[in-house]
Amino acid sequence: MARHISALKRARQNKKRRLRNQSRKTRVKGVVREVRQALAQKDAAGAESALVKAVPVIAQVAGKGTLHWRAAARKISRLTRQVNALQGA
């Protein structure tokens, strides 16, 4: 356990950041799940609307540093490709 004042403060900050990051990651997983569920049901319109909601959330989380920007770009790209493939089929 931390003993110094600075170490105690650092522990408090780490706890806050961990909870904040956990919340953001859960939010990303939720919006990605909505897109994937629409894709599984072959609902092109629903997948498109879910993607429109998901992209800004993923980008925002990457902007905060919780998710690496390349990982976020990869998620957005893959989801977009899947939605476009469904619309083209």
C-alpha cells in the first residue's frame, strides 16, 4: 500500500482513471454490439443507423486516449465494410 502523500494521490488518480476507462470501453462494446446484431439479422437500415451512432462514440473514446487511435480506426473500418457489404448484397 502506498505511504507517501504523492503515492496516495497517484493511487486515487489511477482508480478514477481505471473506472472512467472501463466505462468508456463498455460503451464502445455496447455500440459495436448493436451494429453486429443488426448485421446478424440482415437489417441493412438498422445496421446503418447503428453505425452512424457508433462511429462518433468510438472516435471520442480514441480521442480521450482510452482506445488507441489505430485500434479505433480499425474497428470503424471493419464495421463500415460489413455494413456496406450487407447493403450491396
